Amino acid sequence: MAIMVSLPVQSLAQVPVSQALPEAEFGARKVFFMLFLMLGPIKILVPFVTITKNWERDFQRQVARRAILFSAGALAVAGLLGRTMLENFQISLPVLAMTGGIILFLVALRTILQQSANPTDHTPAPDRAPDLKLAFSPLAFPTIVTPYGIAAVIVFTTLAGGHKAEGFTVTAIVLLILALDWLAMLFADVILKWVGTLLQVLAVVLGVTQAALGLQIILHSYSIMNW
């Protein structure tokens, strides 16, 4: 969290594609909490423990490391390609910001409904033979790198535009979250044992906060659009 305090808090929606957003909608702290729910460690703990159960500790570390490397590479490629495509279509910033708001709201709503309707299943799964391929699928895809996570990274990367400070902020936030994912996998058993229930509550709190932020961005973007 100390790293987050030191990150620049300038708006990511300041690129003059067609018009700039007059208010800072995507500060570093907001981007962190938005991406944390989509790419963060809360959703990786149970799948990682289930898949790597009874594996040797060294092999678990190898799988965790590869999963993070695959995830980082995929997000980098998706961010660059997505940004290039959106800029080529000359999509205005208010429309792009509204797209991000809709994604954030829907993901937050999905998280809240899942936590209330489908509690985490701790039923033991059949043992799997140690296999490094599992780091790619299902750990990296689609557990860590979700489709909506990719969409959010594309939106934030495009909003950063050619501004190096904003681009660095988005990159630093994504790397920080992936580092938290890696640490969560290394200590998944301990985390689930002591704070598993607390994490479910935290997911709901983050979901409600993100839903509110998403709605705020949607309404603000709609209010400044030129029809």
C-alpha cells in the first residue's frame, strides 16, 4: 500500500483524442481498487490450493511463478493491441470512459451476486499429477487473466494515451497486483486457513465500492458527451 501512496494520482483521462474529461475520474488509487477485484488474489487462492494439493513445495512455487509470467505477458500484449485498435477507431474519451464504467459496474455486480448466491465450494477435488502446463491453463487463463480484466486494462491503457506518467502508473499497478497474486499463491494455505472468510467479506465490500464508482463514471461520462 505504501507503493500506492507514492504513485502519481493524476487523471488517466486527460488525453486529447477528441475532448478531455474535465474531472479526474481514474486516479491511481481508483485504478488499483478497480483492477484488484478483476485481477487480484482473492479469486486465485481456492483454485491454486485445489489444483496443487499434495504437490511438493518447490513445484508449487514453479507453477505460481510461471502463472504470473504468462499473465504479465498476456496483459502486456492485450493492452498494446487493444489500445492501438481503439486509437485507430478514434473513439472519444467520454465514450471510452463510459465503457470502462460499464465494465466495472457489471463485474462488481457479478462479484456481489456470486458471493451471496454461490458460496465458495471447499469440496476436495481429485488429485492432479504435477504438471507445469496447469500454470498456463487454468491458473493464468482464465483465473488470473479474466476477459473483463483484459478489457479493463485495455481501457485504462488507452486512457493513459501518450502520457508517460499515466502509462507508468497503469503498468506499475498491474505489476503490483500480479506480485500480490504471486505472494497469495505462495502462502495460499495459510491465508485461507486464517482469513478465508474475511476475504469473502472484503470481496463484497470492494464489489459494492466498485459498483458505485462504475455508476459514477457512467453518469459523469454521459453528462459531458456531445450528442
